[in-house]
Amino acid sequence: MNRIAILGTGRMGSALAGALLDGGVPVTVWNRTRERATPLAAKGAELAETVAAAIRASDIVLVNVRDYHASADLLGAEDAQAALKDRIVVELSSGTPGQAREAATRIKSSGGEFIAGAIMATPNFIGTQDGVILFSGPADAYARHDKIFKLLGHAQHVGVDPGLASALDLALLTQMWGLLFGTLHAAAICEANGVGLADFARHRLAFIPTVEGATEDLIARAADQRLSGDAATLASLATHWSSFRHMLADSQANGIDVRSAQGWKAIFERAIAAGHIDDDFAVLTKFMRHAR
Ligand SMILES: NC(=O)c1ccc[n+]([C@@H]2O[C@H](COP(=O)([O-])OP(=O)(O)OC[C@H]3O[C@@H](n4cnc5c(N)ncnc54)[C@H](OP(=O)(O)O)[C@@H]3O)[C@@H](O)[C@H]2O)c1
């Protein structure tokens, strides 16, 4: 059985180590603050004195620290770098697609293989089917260790480009923030207009099938570039724009912070100025990037 080194035993790293130990995998842990790793020793993990010792003791090196900068510092130390030859580094710290690609190049130049991972879950979901983890990097290296990845959660290989897992991570987080900041704004509208938050919660749930359908439709239309208004259009830009302005007017009248909504307004206005008022909402995809 492969021995796994886990560098970083904060909230997430401890959960990852716990899931591997529960699965009977031999684990060596290292953490900058040693006390945070000691509870894992009670569960059967070996504690390494140094990063290099943890790498030398293992076949697979799983990294979960604050970010890619912290990880690069740890793995870039001379003794750690020398130990990386023939190891697989699985980077589960959060970062950008560019950082993942740079890390892949660095690890390869040290004689190791690199797989990037993005954890789409909080620590309580690790080791369960609701704990989605996206991986990208060489397909053969992923396939060789697929059993290990499955112990960590609902593991999915999304492609060979090491930047893909982070790209999807950022995309899904952006969707999440859209929903969470939207929820903050929505709750403020309810509060200003005497709607209780329990009622908000109930009606929000009733709207979800419609919102989910509109989201699927938007992505499908963007993929096929079906951006004009047509017989299958669910709601034109004109329809959205009209309701959007009602929301903005009421929010402004109630002193709600509309700065994020002003950003959406600017996107609507650019599309309308370019003559797209009768097109599908999906036409806004053309206005999401600045000209390079
Ligand atoms: N928690 C989540 O829900 C979640 C979800 C998805 C992804 N993640 C990602 O998982 C990673 C860890 O998050 P976490 O929630 O476990 O955070 P955390 O509990 O604050 O742990 C951070 C870990 O990073 C280590 N660390 C920070 N700076 C370091 C440095 N300069 N050198 C060496 N080690 C350093 C810490 O070591 P010390 O103990 O010595 O401080 C600790 O092990 C982050 O990249 C985060 O984005 C977390």
C-alpha cells in the first residue's frame, strides 16, 4: 500500500488525513505548528520532523496549506526539492489555474509528477459522496491512484491540463458568491419591506426549479451561441431589464447597498446600447469580458 505524506494539517488537511487513516492507508503528516498534527498520531499517523522527511517516507505527497505560495516555499526548500524525485505531488491548496500550471512545471523539473486538486466541500464532507474533489493532471498518474482519491470524497478527474481543477473551482465559487451575495441583497429587500426571513426562505425554495432551469438554459445557449431572442427564449433581455430596474429602484429607496447590482446594471446597459434589448438573456455572455 502506498504511504501518503500530508503537508498541512489545518482544518482541511486533518480531515483529509482522517479519511485516509479511516481507509487503512499509511499516512505521514507534517504541519508547521506541530501541535496541530499530534491528534492525528493518536489515530495512527506518523509525525515527520521535516517536510523533506515526510516526502522521503512516502510515495504520494498531498499538500494542503494556505495557498500555492506557502506550498512553493515548503517544496522549494533544497532538501524537500531533492526528495521529490519519483514522487507524485497532489496539490490541494487553493490557487489560480496559472499557479497550478507553474507548480506542475516546477515539480516536473524536480523529477516528480503533479496533480492539482480543488476541494468543493467543507471538511465535514471529506470522505463522503457529497465531498466533491476535482483533479487535473496526467490521466495515467490519476488512474494509478484513483482508489486513494476516492477515499477523500467524490473524486473526479476533469482533464490533463493541471490548471483545469482550479479553473472550475473559481467558476463554481463565483456562482456560489453570486448566490450568497444575491441572498444578502434579497434578505435586505425582505427586511425593508416587512417580509419575514422565514417567508423569504419558503418562497426562495419554491422559485428554485425555475432558477435552476434558467441557469441550465443559459449555459446551454452560451455553449451553442444561441444568443438571439427566439421562440424558445424563456425571458428576453427586455423582460429582465424591466424587473431589474424595479429591484434597483426599490433597493435605492430603502437605502440598500446596490454597488454589486450597479455592476450588473452596467452589463445590461452595454448590451442594450449595442442593440440587444430583444435578445435572449444569454446575449450578456458577449459582454462579460473586456476587449483585450
Ligand atoms: N476549510 C474549507 O472549507 C476549505 C474548502 C476548500 C478548500 N480549502 C483549502 O484548503 C486549504 C487549507 O484550508 P483550511 O481551512 O484547512 O485552513 P486552516 O485550518 O487555517 O489551515 C491552514 C493550514 O496551512 C498551514 N499554513 C499556512 N501558512 C503556511 C506557511 N506559510 N507555511 C506552512 N504552512 C502554512 C497552516 O499551518 P499552521 O497550523 O502552522 O498555521 C495549516 O496547516 C486552503 O488552501 C483552503 O482554501 C479549505
